[in-house]
Amino acid sequence: MKEHSLIMLFILLTTVTAFAQKKTKLPQEKNMAAYLMVYFRDADHDLHFALSKDGYSFTDVNNGQAVIKGDTIAEQKGIRDPYIFRAPDGMFYMALTDLHIYAQQAGYRTTEWEREKNKFGWGNNRGLVLMKSKDLVHWSHTVLRVDQVSPELADIGCAWAPELIYDEQQNKTMIYFSMRHGTEKEQVYYAYMNPDFTQMETAPKVLFAYPRPAAYIDADITKVGNKFHLFFASHDGGSHIEHAVSDSINTGYQYEGRRIDPEPRGCEAPTIYKLIGENKWILVYDIYSIKPHNFGFSETTDFVKFTNLGHFNEGIMKATNFTIPKHPGIIQITKKEAQRIADNWKMSMIF
């Protein structure tokens, strides 16, 4: 009788848990009223937030100052390449590169890089910073050491630019990021995360095999209809943005073979966001090869033709109170979420 009662209790708890999970309702696009941009700056290697009402003009929430200091969350005392994602459980996740490229000058280490450059290459970090929040203001964090996920990853030369997407077939969050072994060429790998968003459940696998002998980094996946659009920075003949498409989230990407960005100089870090209530998407890329650094923007309705919108503060796109941003991630948020951020950092914006 006691065993039967325990079984019934287990079934009841399982049913309640499953029901609670199903009841998590995410806001739909009709509920969205603003955009949140996450970015960093080379000058500080910290996390920054900016808000926009229309998707074209962005205002830093803290007047260009950090919202979270890199030295409080990262092993290398600095972060790069932030990406933000609204998860099906109603939480917000962020993934960032644990790397400070000026840590020697800042006094965080005595060497240029953590390890020997001739063995592990430029940057040669080994970790990613994972963050989680229910309100976009208060964040928990953990460092994921990719080189410790499995023995064959002990020699990795880098783990850069992580991004996140939910795999509806696997019912799991998928992380994908740039990685190389030793000083070999960088490729993009993917793995599935555990439910707590603290560790990989699977060993990383190559997401997409670039068709020529060149490195590629900074992948960004966007699902539109039943297609997955992959943008990435190719290092084939100078860094530039290219595009591939698949019916599957992590296999079968068909390489398009053309440069997407209009820039005469090198750019990287593509990311794309949809304009609320419109059949328009804006592709953003980091133009690292110009001084000062800036973002470039292109608009599309069909992922075939891209219209150049120019750079921040040189056309329709505006950065009202900040300069020289790096590697953005942008999501839609609700009026309540935007106002909570604005109130927390004492912004004058009203949503």
C-alpha cells in the first residue's frame, strides 16, 4: 500500500510539473513595444544595454556606462560578444565570451594571453559566461569552461561569440559558438544545454562545413517560417558576412556563396532582428576595421535583397548617447519589460 501511494504521489507531481511548464505563456509579437540591445565596448570589456522604441534609434540605459562589469562575472575579468535570448520557460538567457584582450595592460595577468600564442593562437580563451534572469535587471551567472566538457576539447584555442536558439524538435536550448583546436581554423559548433543552463549536455559538433579552406566565425541563426537562416563572418578573402539556409536547425545548410554586407572593409558579428508588426528584418554587423568602430545595418523583407541603411549616426540608425559599440544582440521586449529597465537605471524614456 505504501509503495502504491508513493507511485501515485510521483505521478501527481510529474503531472503538476508538466502542467506548470505548459502554462508558461510567452508574450507574442503583438505584445511587444520595444527593443533591447546588448553590447560591449573594447574600452571596458563590460556588458551594456540600450533601448529602442522603433528599432532604429537606440539609447544606452546607463549613459554609456556598464550595467554589469566584466570583472565581476568572467574568469578573464572581461566579457565580449553578448547575446540575449527569451527562453520558453519565460526566463531570459545571455551567453558571452569570457575573454579580455587587454587584460595584460589592465593588470589582470602578466602575459598577453592566458596560454602560449604559438600553440593556441590569438585570444586563446577557454570559457563562456552564462547568465539568467526573470526580469532583465537581476542576473545570475556561471562560467562554462568548454575545454572541460570532454577530454577531446582540452586543446581548444578559443570559444567565442556564443548564441542561443530553442530546438523545438529536441525541446532543448541549443548553444552554438566559434571554436578551434589549437591554431587550426575556426568553425562554428553546436551543443545542447542542460535545463539549469549551466553546462552542456552534449559534446560540441560542427554546425556547418564551410565549402572552402577558410575559417568562419560569429554565426547567427534566425527561424523564419520553416526555414533557418544562418549568417556568419567568413574569413575567405577578408572578413565579411555570408548566408546559408536550411530546413533543419543544425544540419543541411545550403551555402549561398555571396557577400551580404555592403562594406568596403572587414566586418563580423552579424545578428538579425525583426521589426515589430512588420515584414522587415534588420541585419546588424560590427565593422571592426574602421576607426572609430561602428555598426552597419541592412534591411530585408525576403532574405534575398538587402537594403543598406548605413552606420550608426550616419543615416536613419541612431545611437543617441553612446559610441564605439561592439558585437550586438537584439530582442523584442514588452512595454512593461522596457519600463522596468528604464526605471531601474533612472532613464527618462517612457514606454
